[in-house]
Amino acid sequence: MATADPNFIHLSSPQKENGVSESPGQLDAGALFVLKSRGSWLHSGYHLTTSIVGPVIFSFPFALSLLGWAPGLLITTLQALITFYSYNLLSVILDHHAQLGKRQLRFRDMARDILDTPCCLGVSFSAPSVWGNIYMYIMVLAARVRLVPSATPGQTVVINQLSDLAGPRWGKYFVGPLQIAICYGAVIACILLGGQSLKFIYLLYNPSGKMPLYQFITIFGTVPLFLAQIPSFHSLRHINLASLLLVLAYSACVVAGSIHIGNSRNAPNKDYSIKGSKENRILGAINGISIIATTYGCGIIPEIQATIAPPVKGKMFKGLCVCFGVIVSTYFSVAISGYWAFGNQSQPSILSNFMDENRPLLPSWFLLLTNIFTLMQLVTITVIYLQPTNEVFEKWFANPKMDQFSARNVMPRLVLRSLSVIIGTTFAAMFPFFGDIMALFGAFGVIPLDFILPMVLYNLTFKPSRQSIVFWANTLIAVASSALVAMGALASVRQIILDAKTYNLFANV
């Protein structure tokens, strides 16, 4: 049985009710200005829904077409359960540290305090060996593990040397940059999708229109340019409530549209067989699993929990229940209705199935309404995924000792946040195939952050017995998710190769 290293957690004064180890005067500007802890559990539900549920749900019928009815629905259900469990584990870890007086406000804070702190796994070797030292080396680099006192002096020296080599780098050099890359990639992808939705509306009413895609991307980018100036994460609560309602609205539109087309006289043939050769079916199934897994991704769970006012214990669980209520009602309804209507003819976006050779299968006003709801929600997703970069900008360039709205702090905020959106819009316009690249980033970033790291952090924090179900469940999920990373990367690279012939800067796709 493991015993905790006394240096694992540095406790602060128990009288600090806000659960943060630093007083407000000691917090950096990013935590003080962007991650204000003033929200309720209901607000966290709004934030969670906006960060997870988006137009990516339009790809669910396509994912089912690659897997079939039973495997597709089984994987969708299993992934929902694993995601809820994983996000709840993160919340429990954050609650635990808050109760101990060291509230962690960011993902990199968790990595710094847990992965970069020596701990003990209760592992020892009776005699030195090459494989034993290799094992210790891997474990130290993975979690800075220190052996129990029963280790031999030679082994202790090796561990101490390797521990010094690893250093406190997980939060600074791995988790932090990975999170920023994924979130900023999501910003670029949302701006690109927003431009494509605008172009869809344009062509709906002007089929012979010649405006290129990059102009629509630029037009869409002007909206988050202004909303990015909203000072704190908590300030987005009402916008994210609107986002939740928009998700329900366009999901209802997609379900209604699919059912209408499926029952119409011009309904497509309902063929639910999986197309292609055996090799293509296998690769397609891998792609389908990867699509489903990444649609549940978030990447900012600690930052969302940081917006909750103390005491925080149990509040995030309620917020997750709100979010997953929306997930169950939208994911499954869109997936089932879309796949039922179009079968193996389902397109990567179900909205493409609503058009038949540029002729709409639904009334134009209905398609316009669906796309307007989608556009508005894409704006909210863009803004919420700007928050990690906003927090970093505030930490580096704002002065926490001065007022948040002083000229000293407002000017850098205005310039840097505007530049962030402008650069993201430029990338979206230049690389309209960014979705393919983002799928690869998602495999290497979203899955490790959301489905592997929570299991590792929980086992290191609470040290469940190796005979317990929790330990082995966490280990199994982490291993399976690691396999999913490889599968998702394979599927993404294959898609990039297939689409490479269409790649051009500022392509009008």
C-alpha cells in the first residue's frame, strides 16, 4: 500500500474559505481577472455544454454509417459514460485539493501539483537490475515517482538523480502548451465552420454566387473579434445559456428535417450496410470511433470549475448532469434520425444531405433558420475556447495590483485579444482544410487531456488499492484511450492523404 510523500501537497491556511492557496493579492492576473470564482453550478453547466456540444454533432450519422447500428450506438453510449466518469474524476480531484487549501484553477496547475510532485507507489526491487532501472526511469519521467524507503541505497540514488532530471516540467512544457494548442485550434476550426455556414446561406439564395470562402470567413471573424473583449470567463454565463438553447434549437431542426426527408416521396433508399472493401471498412470503423470520441472532448474542465464560487464541493457534478442531459438529448436524436433517414449515404455533415445536387430537400427558410442557429452557437464556442489564451495573456502582460479596467490593463488586453482573433481568422482563411489537421491534433491532444490524464491524476492523488475496481477501471480506460490515440492518428493521416490533392492556400471549397 502506498504512503503519501509529505511534500506532495503544500497546505495553506485552513481559514482560507475560497480554497486557493494564494490570497487575491498573490494570484497572477490571469487567475484574478479571467478565472473569477463567482459562478454557480448552473453556470458551470452552461459553460460545459458550450465547450462540448456543438455542430460536430452533425457528423454523428456519418460515424454510424461507418460502424452500423449496433456498434455505432454502443460506442456512442460507452463513450458518453466514460466521458462523464472522466470529467467527474477531474472534478473530484479539484474538490479534494480545494478542501486541502490549494485550489487548482488551471489544467497546468493540476499537472504541476500532482505530476511534478514526488510521490510513492509502494514499488521496490530486492536487487538492482537493468530492467528495474529502466522501469524506474520510465516511471520517474512519467510521474516523478519516488520509491519507498525499502529501496536499496543504489536505487534511491538513481531515483533522486532521475527525479532531478525530470524536474517540475509537466505543467509548463506538456499539459499547458498542449491545452493551448487544442483550444486555439478549436478557435480556428470554429471560425472556418462559421465561414462555411455563411457561404451555405449565400449559395442557398444565390446559387450562382462567386464570393470565395475566405471572404465569408473574414466576415464571421469580426463577431468574435468584439466578443473576445468580454473580460472574464464568468461574464460569458448568459451567452453560454443562449448557446445551450441554440444547441437544442438546431438539433431539433436537424431531427425534424431528417424525419421529414426520410418519410417523403423522394426519400433516399435506406441502406444500412457498410460500404467498401474489408480494408476500407476497418479503416472506416476506426475513423468512426475516432469521430465519436473527439465529439465528447472539452479540454478546459479545470478552468470551468475555477469559475464556481466557493465552496465548490459537489457543484461541478450538478453542472455535468445539466451538460450530459443536453448531450443525451441531442447526440442520440441527431445520430439516430440522420442515420435512419440517409443510411450509408450519410455525409460528414448531415446538413449536406439536406441538399440534392444543389437543390434543397427542405424549405429554404428552414435551412436558413438551422444555419443561423448554428452560426450563433459557433460564435459562443469560439469565445469560450479563447479563454485559455486570454488567461495566459493576462498573466504575462496585465498587472494584478492595478484595477482590471485601468488603462494599464485594458490596452494590452484589447491589442492581444484582437490579435489572437485576427491571427485565427487568417489561419482559417488560408487553410480551409484545417478540419483535417484539427482531427489529427484532436487525436494527440483531446484524448490524452480528457481521457488519459484524469485517470493518471486520480490514481496518483488518491492511490486506490491495486486490488480495487477503481484502479483497474482507470488503468483500462487509460490504456484503451492510448490505443484510441493511435487509431485516431491513423485515421486522420489517412484522411489528410486522401484530401491532399484539394489543399490550396485560400482554397474556395
